[in-house]
Amino acid sequence: MSRLPPDYDSDPGRWRSQDPAWLLAGDVHVPVAARIVREDLHPVLDVGGGTGALRLCLPEPWPTIVLDASPGQLAEVPHPKVRADALALPAPPSSVGAVTMLWMLYHLSRPVDAIAEARRVLRPGGLFAASASSRFSDPELVDVYPPSTFDAEEAESTVREVFDEVEVVTWDGPLTRLEDHDSLAAYCRLHRLPADAATRVDPPVIITKRGCLVYARKR
């Protein structure tokens, strides 16, 4: 398994190619934010938070700090924000209510180290959340994705190396609709698929998404 190299600053056009109109259901940020609010967890460290999608799902003014290693991503986020390494979070031990690592742990060679760092800064009762795609997502376009350091097939076991109390929510269904050839090409670019992937289907097409959301509790 290998990490997925981040290219948010070297190829910003790739991640900007994503269009929320493709989604037939909300992304993981919506249920994660709802749980944070329901359990009254604060402050929140949104690690690898990119352009602040989780913050937009939280009510104002929910105490949230977006952390990311990418200056290009952080440029679009209002303060408070911090350019930081997921392996060295700028927070004291047992000081935060929730740590989220959504769609980012596959960029690390050893995700378990970042998860351990999340546990360090969580207070007792605090919540950790991470998300991952399955290697068998997008079957209409690709037979299988190469294994990454944090995908749905390994996510639960990796989190259990650090936390004892773990809960997994999975999805497997028609969750993305691509209306035309332009959106199909943009989707393939976003997911780093080979050029011939777009020739497998004729739009409009519904894409099957598979993956998981892993919650863990610090006791």
C-alpha cells in the first residue's frame, strides 16, 4: 500500500474540478457536523480541512480551527486557521472536543501516527472522525483502485490500533450523477483515473460510491 501524494498546490485545477451538483446525497461533512453539534463538542480541530467544508456545515460561531499543510487550500478559509502537520497538532493534551480527519489520511505514509496524535489532543469523551473511499468504489469506471494507506478496507482496523471504542458507518449505492461528457472527464480527473475510464460509459450516468466513516471515542 502507498500513500496518495497531495497535489493541492502543484495542481489546484484537479481538486477544483469537483462539482457539488454531482452529488445525489450530502458528503460526510454533513453527518459529522450534525453529530458534533448534537453532542456539543468543542472546540473542533478539522485536520486536513482544506477549504473549510466542515466549518460551513457547523452553525456560527461554532469554535472550529481548520488545519492544513496546503497554503493554497488555507487561502480560501477564514480565520481561525493554521498551517500545520497532522503528526504534530498545535494543541495541548486533552484540550479539544473533536478532531476530524476527513478525506486526508491516505496522504500519509503512516495514518496511525496521525490518529494517535488526534487521541493525544482529545479530552476524555472527545470524538474522532475519519473517512475513506473503498478500493471498489466507482465500479462503472474502474475495476479496482490501488490500495492506499487508508481506504475503507483498512480504515476500521487502523483506527482500532489507537482507540478501543470505534463505530463504522458504510455506504454502497448510487450517489453521484454525471450529466455530460465534461462532467465525466472532470470526475475522472478528480479521482486520478486513467484517460480511458471515461470511455466505459455514456453520460448521463449514475456512479456507485463505496466507503466508510469511522468514529472513535476517547475514554
